[in-house]
Amino acid sequence: MISPGELFTCQRCGSCCQGETTVSLDEDDLRRMGEALGLSREELFSRYLRRNGASVQMKTVDGHCIFYQQGCLVHRARPRRCAQWPLHPAILKDESNYSAITTSCPGLRGDLPYERFCRILDELLRQGDIVC
Ligand code: SF4
Ligand code: SF4
């Protein structure tokens, strides 16, 4: 059994929570966040979420995700895409994705040859949902 720790150790720099866009949320994310915060779907939307075209995202405040405050306020219920970051399947498709993510996330192991990194990541993804 391979663990995400073979490819990544979060440095808690908060860089992935910055910016004016956030990840898109799916139905399961909305359910978990609502339960964790004790909010109805309507309350969750009005306080924390926004629509961006067909997708639902988190609002941003002062250039970062509304849940970021020296860490993630909804860590246990954070969106699946946040939990998976930075071990994104797009890394397997193109080495330039690996380079870009390595540049933006200081926790990702950048010392492994790309092919070896991909072999381990592929195995991790086969094991099931990644939670970093
Ligand atoms: S996942 Fe990467 S970018 Fe995000 S806080 Fe951890 S080390 Fe920083
Ligand atoms: S939900 Fe948490 S982990 Fe995801 S972007 Fe917002 S603060 Fe960061």
C-alpha cells in the first residue's frame, strides 16, 4: 500500500488557497461542508459559496478562499479537489503539468524523475480516492 507521503508533505504555506478562483464543488462536497458547519444548503450558499457558470465554487475574500485563515477552517470537510491537491491526475498526462505543480506547491517531491513520480502516482490513484 502506497501513501501520499511518498510524493508529498504539506508545508502549510497556504499558497494553494490563494487567488480569486477556487475549486468547483460537487454534491458530496456540499453535503459534507453543510454538515460540518451546521448550515442548511441555503445558508451555506449565501455565506460561503458562489456560482461560476455551471459550477459552484467558494467565495474569495482579500484574494484567498473564504475558508482560509492561517489554515483551512473546514479542513475535515474540505472539497475533494482540495484534499487531492497537489496529486492531480493531470500530472500523468504531461510533464509540463508536473513542472507547473512542483513550482506552485513546495510540498511536492520535485527530486524524483518524472517517470518514477508517475508510476507511484498512478498506483496511488488505482488504490482509490487520494486524501493528502
Ligand atoms: S498543498 Fe502545497 S501549496 Fe498547499 S499548503 Fe501544502 S505545501 Fe502549500
Ligand atoms: S476549502 Fe480549505 S483547502 Fe480548499 S481552498 Fe479553501 S481554505 Fe484552501
